[in-house]
Amino acid sequence: MAKAKKKTKRLVKKTSAKKKKSSSRKQTATKRNISELKAGTIAPSFQLKDQNGQLYQLDDFRGKNVVLYFYPKDLTPGCTQEACDFRDNLNRLKSHNVILLGVSKDTESLHKKFEEKYDLNFPLLADTEGKTCKAYGVIQEKNLYGKKFMGISRTTYLIGPDQKIKKVYPKVKVQGHVDEVLKDIQSLS
């Protein structure tokens, strides 16, 4: 009986050690993803549906520049301002062979409401499982009124025709962001 207890304790220790190693590997992979997404690296591929149920994947846009912007939540003040700024400047973006895609973890139906309320003229991709957000390293710890939680950090990626990241805009400040992106796109042309 004593031998069985000792054996059980050893198994428990081994199992918890394996879990710790596995957990640290996952954390390292997440940190690696975030740090690797710099200018010059290949952008992670994705397949997501927009507010109309149409499927989009990064491979569809080979040969074009893509502005892929991640935002926290539909119909909130900052996200609305950012979306409307992109909407108002869409023709300027298109004149530089740019495809604009917005991404959040909201559902297709909430994206549809957002599109209709503000006459948005570009795809809003629904990453409800957060896989694309994680691949791009935008799920980060946030702090709101002293409460910490994991959420989308407002981030934009400028992806070139070769599907390599040309520029990363972390922790975006909404005001003036579209002009900053356009200036960088013009310098790439």
C-alpha cells in the first residue's frame, strides 16, 4: 500500500512537470508569434467570413497591398471613429492598389449592424474564435478601470503584394492613423 502511494506521488509530480513544460512552450510560442511579426516576415494566413457571409483569405490578395486592421469591438466610440476614417479614405487607399480589411472577434451579424449603421464600405471579418487575432499577436492584457482582461489591442498591419509584412502599427491611436498608413503606402509605391 505504501509503495502504491509513493508511485502515485511520483506520477503526479511527473504529470505536473509535463504540464509546466507544455504551458511554458505555449507561452514561448505566443511570445515568438508576437515578436516574429515584424516588417519582412510572412503574414499569417487566415480564412474568415465577413458581415455578408463571404469567405476571405489572405491568399486571395497576392499582388495587392493589404491593410489589415484589428479593433476591439463594433459600435464603440474609438472603433467607430477608426472605421469611419477608413471608410472616408477608402478611395485614396484603393488608388494605391490597397485592399482594406477590418478584423474583430465580433459575430457576422454584429458586423452587419455596424456596417449598416455607419455605411461602411469594406469587409469586416469575424474572428469569433480568435485564431487570427492570436496568430497576429493582438490578443493582449488590457486594463479598464483597474480591471485586467485579455482583449484585442488596436493594431494595423500593412501587408505587401508578396504577403510580407511591410509595417506594423501597434497600439494605434485612432486620430491621424489613416493618414499615417496612407503616407507609408505612398512611400512603398
